[in-house]
Amino acid sequence: MLILSRKIDEKIKIGDDITLTIIEIRGDQVKIGVEAPKSVKVFRQEVFNAIQSENKAAAQLPDEASLSAVTKLLKK
């Protein structure tokens, strides 16, 4: 992990296309601006974790075709 110190309005570049800007520092909270191409998805870690959990749960659900086949078997 790279650790950097930055002041308000200072920037961090990630590759050619992503720029992080320190917008505000207030107490223990830091506001960061992210400039990235629309093709790059940017999430807070807790939101990313929730999305991953939902995707895993959805992947474990049977698809509609499987449900239909099971329903037909149960009706016999």
C-alpha cells in the first residue's frame, strides 16, 4: 500500500486517466474528488462490498428455466 500526504487542492494521479483531488479536510473526515472515465466504476468500499454480496446471493438463486422445470415435475 502506498501512503501519501496531501493538502487541500492537491492531487494524486492514477495512471493516465484517473485524478484524485483533496477537496476538504474537516476533523477526521476528508472529502475527495474523483475524475475518471465513465467506463471506470468508482464505489465507496462499503457500497462495493454490498454489491458483491448481492451479486453472490443472486447467483445462487435458481434461474427461471430451472424453476419452471421443477414446477412441472411437482405438478405430475
